[in-house]
Amino acid sequence: MITVLSGGVGAARMLRALRTHIPAEDLSAIVNVGDDLVLHGLTICPDLDTITYTLTGRNNEVLGWGLQGESWRVMEQLGHLGGANWFGLGDLDLATHLYRSQRLAEGATKTAVTGELAQRLGLDIALWPVSDDPVATTFDSEIGPLSFQEYFVRHHHQVAVRAVHFAGAESATLTTQTQRALSTAERIIIAPSNPLISIGPMLAIAGLREELQRRRQDVVAVSPIIAGAALKGPADRLLGELGYEVSCVGVAQYYEGLIGTLVIDEVDADLADRVAATGCAVRVTTTIMSDASHAAALVRAVLA
Ligand code: FO1
């Protein structure tokens, strides 16, 4: 079993590449729930949905989230009514949130609903929310406290952040499925997701950090920072604002003691010694999954 600690888009692409090399029954993803929100009375789980949509060939590759062939009539009408439409929920995507919200209201767990949606949409790998308890990533920013999606979407992650919090993490527990996916994994991969806000919320839940420390030699992370910048999203900016070096060395420092190997991009080969000085092995390869051959190279590096 290969288990991947996953955020959104970067993790979805890594899982899609892994899936072409290993059988579905040998691949599972443990997914961040810190981006989840309740809006219009609906529970929305962006990272779980991005992975489900991407691995079933449905993700809107232009936006990076939501569904292909989407229309926006509900949002347009909501705008006419004066409702909140800053967070775009497409007409087709809304069906996912309606289904999930109804099932949660009936008492189903997030884990169970994720499995139902995955099965109906034809996802063949195991997909587990890290916890069934609420864990909400929030920010202390220059304009005051912000929820994850207020920071990310409403303010386009363009406001300075002073601190990140994971509300609820102190009392949240890992699900039994998550614990099993970790304990039975021959290798645990940390996807090239944002360390601070995609992997960080999971590390804040009791048991996960300890399990990575215990299994450290089997843990391989992929740096999402290449030549001092993130391919997508605010990982570079947040690392700097929260006092980390904005490079794969900063990523290695954030994961210090938790990983046996960090995979870094070949453009950062000159930083390999400084990464190794944090106490992990370093593997240098192309980490941008721009086509099938590059994705295959990254897969070989994380599985080697
Ligand atoms: N990202 C945006 O930039 N704008 C949106 O309006 C937006 C809506 C949205 C709806 C459902 C969903 O599953 C994801 C959505 N995202 C949107 C992406 C999401 O905010 C982030 O990419 C992730 O939370 C970060 O991984």
C-alpha cells in the first residue's frame, strides 16, 4: 500500500500519476479537511472533491477546481438575490454539496459520504478525510481574522498573514481508516501540497506527527517550492511570512524529523546539501508534472 498525504490540485495530479503506475487497490489518499466550509447551509470539501474529480477525469483543468462543462446559473441568480456569490459553486458541482450535506444531516460521517460519492463517480482508489471531526484552517492577517476560503478566494491570498491556526485540531482524532492507511503503508508520500496550510492541518491532529516520526524512513515528501516559488497558490508567500526560507530548504526544515527523503526539483540541485543538513536524504528529479514522461520521472523518484 502507498498512502499519500494530500491537499488539493498538486496532490490530485500526483495521485493521478501514481495511479498509472500502481494498481488502485494499492493506493490510498489521506486528505486535508482544513479548507472545508459551510456556505448556503452546504458542506463543501474542496480537497476531497478536487481529488475525486481529477482521478475520475472530471476536474475543470482550466480553473483547477470544480467540474468540466460547468454552468453558473444558480450563482447568477444568487447574485440577483443579493446572496454571497464570491465562492463559485457551479450548477453541477452543487449536486455534490447537496448530496454530502443531506447525508451528513442524516448522521453519516464525512468518511462514509466521501466513500459514497467516490463510488458513484467511479473513483477506484481509497480516499479518506483525515478526520471526521471539524478542523478549520484560519488566518491572523493584516486585515484581521480570516477563514481559509475568505483568505484564499475572497482576498485571492494577497493579504499578509501573521499566523495560521487549525481550529478544532486539538480535539480532533484520526479516523480508523486513516490510522490503518498509515500503519499498513509500505511508503507514505507527502504530496507537493502547501506544507503550511494543506499538510499542516493534518499534522496538527494528535497521532499523525508521531506516526510519521515512527515511520520516518518510509516517508517521502515532494517539495512544492521550485526555484523559490510555488507553481500555484500561496505556499511561497506564506513560508516567507511565517519565517521559513522560501525554498526547498524551508520545506525540509518544516518537515524536519518527519521525513526520510525530500524530492526536490533539478533546478534546485545546488540546495541538496543544505536539504540533507536537515537530516533527510535528498532525491533530485524533475518535479513539474507537465507531461506523462515528467510525471513518470516523479513517480519513479517517490517509489524508488
Ligand atoms: N477557488 C477559487 O479560486 N475560486 C472559487 O470560487 C472557488 C470555488 C470552489 C468551489 C468548490 C471547490 O471544491 C473548490 C473551489 N475553489 C475555488 C478552490 C478552492 O478554494 C481551493 O483551491 C482549495 O481550497 C485550495 O486547495
